[in-house]
Amino acid sequence: RDMVKAIKRQGSQQKKRTNAELQENPEAREVAFYQSKVGKAVYNSKTRYYINRTLKAELKLLVEAFTSPWVSFSRPIAHLVDRDNSGLARGDSSLKAAGGYSVDMRFWWHVEWPEAVRRRTLLFVKNNDDNKLISINVLEYATTIINYAAATHFFTVVEPVPN
């Protein structure tokens, strides 16, 4: 009963609240707590439900949409995070090396992966039975981190943004 009252008082949330917002607003924190409880209760429920003809059709439509090759659910992170573009950096990785650059932030870099890293890629590992494979995705992520470090250096040391 307390849960329903708290959620009705707060109304439906349009956006996910940050930890800072939850710390400042005890009512929002209470609603977040109860929403979490409801979600877990629904997920862990063993109750069986009858699925009528119309619900079955709606579920079929959702499954078709989720499995369709023409519906894309991936988005670049830049499309998800509100921000002002201060610069553009590009980078790429291979199983042997990686590199990146930014004209805006006046940097470029190149690194050859150490032999110990290369020996754990698909160049040498044909299966992942020993669970030691380093995938290209990990190397691409490392490229992103290096670009981020270079951009951070630019905006904190080379051309700090005035407060």
C-alpha cells in the first residue's frame, strides 16, 4: 500500500534520476526503491497467465520487430549523451596495432600492441578454450580510452576551458 501511494504521489518518471537527485529528494528515493521492488517481484514471479489472441498477436509483432534486420537498436553513444561538441577524435584498432588522431585537438598517436597481447588475439589463438583470447572489441575499446585520455590532456593542459 505504501508503495502505491508513493508512486502515485510522485507520478510516472519521464527520465531516470541521478544519484544526486535521489539524495536531494527523499520522495523520489522512496519511489525508486518501490519501483525496484516491483520490478524484482514481477521478474521473480512464478504466476502463470493466460495469453489471449490479441496479446499473442502483439507479442508476435514485438518479436518480429526485435528480430528484424531492418530495425536497428544500436546507437552511437554520442546520440545518447547530451553535450556540446568540443572536438572530434577518430581511432581504429587491429590485432597488431592501434592509432588515433584529432585535427581539432591537435594530436595523433600510434601504438603496436606488445607481443604478449598479440599472442592472445585471433592471430595466434584459434579457439578460446583456455579463456585467454583478447577480442578485437577489447582492442577497439582500448583505442577509445587512449583517445579519451588524449582529449582530456588537451582540454586540461593544452587549452583548458575557462571557468
